[in-house]
Amino acid sequence: MTDKQRAEFSRRIKHLMIDKDVTQRELAAAAGVSDSFMSMVLSGTKTPTLGVAIAVSNKLGVTIESLIQ
């Protein structure tokens, strides 16, 4: 992912987290990663693996495609 793609990915996740009332801790647990790693994903400084991205999309009830368009 480019910096721009990471920023857009994290923006979409944060928006959905608010809409669906999901915390960072809940998202991290669903994805099987630490809270600190999820924080870096949400700030756009780390790129999640495909597995993490899929787990995030599943927890938020959206398709992976909608997060990475």
C-alpha cells in the first residue's frame, strides 16, 4: 500500500468503527493483533496483512473491497 492508500484505509476503518460502535481493542482482538499494532494501522503508519484486513472487514460487517478501494 502507498501512504495515500494506507491513509484512506485507516480513514474508512475509523469511520466504520464510529458507526458500528467498535473500539480499537475489540478490533485488535478480532484481528488477533495487539492494541498497539492496531493503533499503528489506524494511524496509517503500518500496513496490515491481508488476514488482518479481512478480520477487520468481517468485524465491521463490510467487504474487504470496500476498505481497500
